[in-house]
Amino acid sequence: MLNILPAKEIYLQGNEHALLLLHSFTSHTRDMKTVATALHNQGYTCYAPLYRGHGTHPEQLLHYQVDDWWQDVVNAHQFLLDEGYQKISVIGLSIGGIFALKLAQLERLEQIIVLSVPFDKEPEQLKQRIIDYAHNYKTIEGKPPLQIAQEMEPFENMPLHAMNAFQTFIQATMEQLDRITIPIAIYYGEKDDALYAQSAEMISQHVHSSRKQKKGFGNSKHLMTLGRDQEAIIKEMIEFLQI
């Protein structure tokens, strides 16, 4: 049976401008590894924290919920402040983008870049994400189908209340977009579900940023930082951050 190594946070020290890179739900810091390396090569300090329960055995996800992951983001931002960085920008993918928007509503940041951000998610959809992740993980491990079926029972029986809180967090963040006044770039994949293009437009319309950019990438699905437009996205990020 294959032993999958757990993911780790990424911390690449560079200049005085620190970038906080936030990965997506049920994924891990691999979402941001290539981006972090490329931006570090441009001189930036790059820090990608790992949310609790992510990047390891899927059973760990059952012990945490959105407030825990948000606290991980708050702690990551504080870590950069404690390291002496006063100039901090945030790049977030999917739920990482939600966290970036939330942080921009509460803290003094330089710029934010958000990718594949949902304006809403049904609790059933969020639960299914965990179920799909757990099943894929166990399949990659090479476990036999009967064992997988038995181990999937806790995921199938997972109550929706944690996912209800997740949906509420997203909705509350979207309701306060007008508190964001710093420069923002909003990216979406044109091969992703159409709701993400709609979400990008909604974010663009409701933030009060004097400088904002909205851009779709034609070859991208949901995990934009890992897809075929990766180089083009990184190029756009570099240009946006340097303005």
C-alpha cells in the first residue's frame, strides 16, 4: 500500500514585501508551491501555511471546521508580523480567496489576489468535496474497495452543521466586500463552473478598491495555480504586485 507523505508549510524568505499564500479546501500547499517559488525568485518573501487537517489522512478533516482554518490564517498573518514584515499582500485560491477577502476587511494589507472564489457554497456541496477527497486519497493509497467502503462511512455520516457554518462564513465575507479598498486582482478559470465568473464580477462590483483587475483564463479549471495557464497567471501576478 502506498504511503502518502503529509504536506508541509512553505516559507521562503526574501525581501521586505511578504506574500501570504492560501491554499484551497481539501487541498494543501502544493496549490501554491510553484507560485511561491516563482514569486520568491522575484525577491518576495513567500509563506504558505497549511490549514489544520489538510494535506494528510482525510480522517483529520473530520476534527476541524472553517473557524479553525480561519484561525490558521490569522495566525499565519501574525507570524509574518512577528517576523518583522510590515508590507504584506495575500494570494488566495478558492476558500483561500475567501480568507484573503476576509483578512483584507480586518487588517492593513498592501494588495490581494484571489482566484476561483465562490460567492456561495451549499453545505451538501462542501460535504461532497470532503467525501470525494477521502475516496480519492484512499484509492491512491491502494486500499481494496471493501476497506475503502468501510472507511468512508464516517464521511458519509458526517453531519451538515459544520458545513452550514462554512456557508455562513462565505456569505458573511461576501456581505462586507465594500470594506475592501486596497488594490485587488480577481482571477477565474473559464473552464470552471460558470458561477466563478459570476462571483468574480460580483466581487469586482462590490469592493471599493480604486485599483482592481478582473481576468478570466481560458485554459483554467478550478485549481488555477496548477493548470495550463499557470505561467500566464504567475506573470499577471508579478505585474499586478509590481504596480
